Amino acid sequence: MSLTETVSKIDSLSDEQRECIENCNEAAEVCEWCADECLGSEETEECARLCRDVADLTSMHARFMARSSDYSGQLAEVCADACEECADECERHDADHCRTCAEVLRECAESCRRMASA
């Protein structure tokens, strides 16, 4: 069963929450990939660090939303801020993995902002 299929079975979630969970999980995956690719280069050291932070935050936020945690809204705000900062850093680099990561993070930040204001 895919993640999308699993998330769709959680009856208590709205469509926006489901989308945000999927975006957060995608962000976590792409950030781990980007961080791994950036390791070993002084030029991309900050990118790797931020990507690792975002991977942890987005995967935690997805779990908090799935269990309808009262802290999900606050975490959504932090998650959106971190995604935006990391996307800014990724956009400073020409590598394909950084460009892909920045694109995914922008989408994730938008959906997390919607969750923070909900």
C-alpha cells in the first residue's frame, strides 16, 4: 500500500491535511537525498545541515497531523519557516538535487502555512 493510500484511509483528516502530510513526507525524502549529495563539500555544508533539520521537522509534522495532535498547528509554522530557509539555501546552488529540493520545499512550506493558519 502506498503512502497516499494509507493517508487516504485516515477518516479524520481533511483534504488539505492529507495534502500537507504527503508534501511533508516528500520534503523529508528529497531533503535526505539533497543532504547526502551535499556532504563533503564546504560550499554546501549549510545546505546539508538545513536539509537534515527539515527532513526531521517535516516527518515529525506529518506524524503529528496523522494523529491530530494539538501541537500540529504550532509545528506547521516552524516547519514552513524551516522549509523556506532551506529552499533559499538550496537555490544558491546549481546542483539538480538542490534545485529539485527547493521546488519541493516551496510547495511544502505553502501547505504547512495553510495548516498553521487553520
